[in-house]
Amino acid sequence: MSSRCSNQNVCNLLAVVVSILLAPIVAFAQPVRQNTAFHAVPGAKLEVRAIEYDGSVNGTLKVQVKNADKVAHQFSATGLYFVPEGDPDSAPQRLGAVGPMRLGTDAKERTDVDVPAGQTIEVALDVFCIDSHRDAPTPANKFDVGSTRMPTELSHAIEHNADEAVSVAKAANPAAPPAATRARAKGGIQSGVWDARNRKWTKLDGEGKQEAGK
């Protein structure tokens, strides 16, 4: 017996029904292109907005960096963190930028990038959750950059722990390219971020009742 549908109309109807049922699953799995406002980059004459998050407890946050000035300015993500929109008493974890970034579709890792006068560039940031007691965010969450950067002591501790996790991953597979090494190190980086954050709690933008007793 043939498994093909004998009635074309029935086949078309079934295809429509299946596509409707699968649509929410596909939509949930894909990062959502956000439309949030630009906000000032702390410590720089630049503006930034988060446009797409692909991840959960950690992942990739794509941002646009705008330079409205008449001269070029340098953008560095060190110490930046992003606050989920909504009630901070019930919001998921904030995301901290850790390690290098990538410009557009270029896989080259950079610690900073020049933003030409009057232009907007898109960069991809590796981000990690910084509130271990909160739920993990999803691609549906919208984020705004924090009004301040992390204190230098905290950001240095996080970056130090991240470098150690990457070194361990590199030692396990010296021939792996940098991107693969960092992907392998994500678990260690995430643990290091939480460890540095919890050792000496520092209040950041987006604090809520969830942080009571911290």
C-alpha cells in the first residue's frame, strides 16, 4: 500500500495544520530580533542597544553600537552587563559580557573595536548569567545595558576566572581553534562568573527583592 496521500486537498490541509502546530516550536528555538532603544555606554561617548539574544544561562548577545559624534570612539565591552526588561523582583538573570567580541559576521576575536564617526556597528558578545539565584533568561527576553559598568575588582575577577577556564580547555585540546576552545570552556567560565559574583556581592543596576540578604 502506498504511503502517499491520495487526496491532494487533504494533503494540503494536513500540511497547513502541521505547519501551524510546529510554528510555536520553531519560533521558541530561534533568537528573537529585538527592537529596544539605544542607551549610553557607561564610560564612553557611544550608545548601545541589545538586538538579539541566543542562549539561556549563557550565550551570544548581539548588540548595535552607535557613534553620533564627529570623531571615532573605541568600544570595549569589559565590565558591561545587561538588565532584562520587566519587574526586577521576578526578572531572570542579568547578563555580563565576558571575554572577546566579534564584529558582524567576522569570527575574529577582539577586545575592543573602533566605531567610526556617525556610524553604527553590530558586534556579538559572549555573555554569562551573573545572578545564580535567579532563573535563566531566554531569547524572548529583552535587555538594556546597565547604567554603570561592573566595579573593576569584580570585572577583573570574572575575566581572570574566565582566562583560567579557557586555559584548561586549551590544554585538553591544544589544536582546537579559539572559538571551539571557548565553547568547550563555557561551563567553567560560567562557574567562575558566579563564584566571583557571590564571593563579594556588589549591587548593580536592576537589583530587586530577589537580592534580599545578598
